[in-house]
Amino acid sequence: MTALAPETSHDQLWNRRYEEHIAPVNRLLDDTAALRPDSSVCYVDPMHDVDQAKIVVLFSNTGCADASGFITPGDADAATRMLGLQWELGLRPEYVMPWNVYPWHNGTEANGKLEPAQIAAGLKPLLRLLKVAPRASALVAHGTEAHRLADQLLKTQNPLLWRRGFKTYKVKSLDGRAFAGSAERQQAHLDQMQTAYADAMARTGISPSR
């Protein structure tokens, strides 16, 4: 009799991506993927919760799709910075919803600098996300491409935004050149992020978990 290989932690997460608390978002990503059959999308990790999420975290995603198949802040260092920031603030993952400016990836290739048309193409998927995440009323945009999409979002003057008192924040990307400078400069970027997330938490009524 052949023994079955034990399920890895990644397999467990992957198999949970359509659980009730995150299925609306990942089904939306399936629909988004179908718009560009030659591309793929990354899913949202099931540690997040569509009904509790109050802050959308928008990544510029100019790099490659993560091997996990889930949306990430960037490389391993970027993920560590994000986790450290959330831990310091006491911001639990169920209160945030990660999203990519340009939801699509072309195989294992890096997206590179996103063109204006690609950024514009991300607007409708972002609006659809806001419709399925009923409590989201703040957005933290990481990186230049995310800043531009955040501006486009506000220009739509969608009634959903003013009904929720929606606010956007622009901060540096968590990886790349933003963290290639001096330690003092890197800390200044992290301090800016902490201020933005702390304000977003206060506006949306999120209490620190510790």
C-alpha cells in the first residue's frame, strides 16, 4: 500500500481559498482571470475575511507572481516588513484585504513597470472588490502604480466611496528601490506607513489586538 504524502501548510491554505469567509473575493479573481485567458491571477490568502475587512492594501505588483499563488507585498523582505508593521500596530489580517493594481500575471515573468493602460485596466476589478467587501472604507496604496490607481478610483466619484467616507493613503512600496537606501531612510518609510495604517485603523474603528 502506498502511503499518501502529508498535506503541507501551503496545501492547507490553498485548499481553503474558497471557504465562505473569502470565497466572494477569490471567485471574483476567477472571473477576473477569465477576462485574460493568457494570464493568471493570484488569490487572497484565507487568513483574510471579506466580511470583516475594512482596509484594502493595494500593491503595485511589478514583480513576478509569488510561487504560493497568493497575493503578497513583494519578496520575502517585503512580506517580513508587512508582518512587522501589522504586529506593531496590532492589526489583525482579517481586517485587511490585499489586492494587486494589475491583477494579472504573465507566467513567471515580472510585470515590470506597469503602463498607464495596465493601471487603468485594474480600476474595474478594484471597484468590484469594494462591492463584495462591504465594510472596506480605507485603502493604503503601496508604490507609484498603486498611487495612480488610487487617484483613478477617487476620480470615479462612485457613490460607494462617499457613502462609506472612503479615504486613501499613499506610502512607499515594501520592496525594491524604496528599501535600497540608508537605514535612516528605510525607517522613515516604515514610520510613514505606520502613521497611515494607524490613521486608517482609527477611521474604520479597528482596535489594536494587543
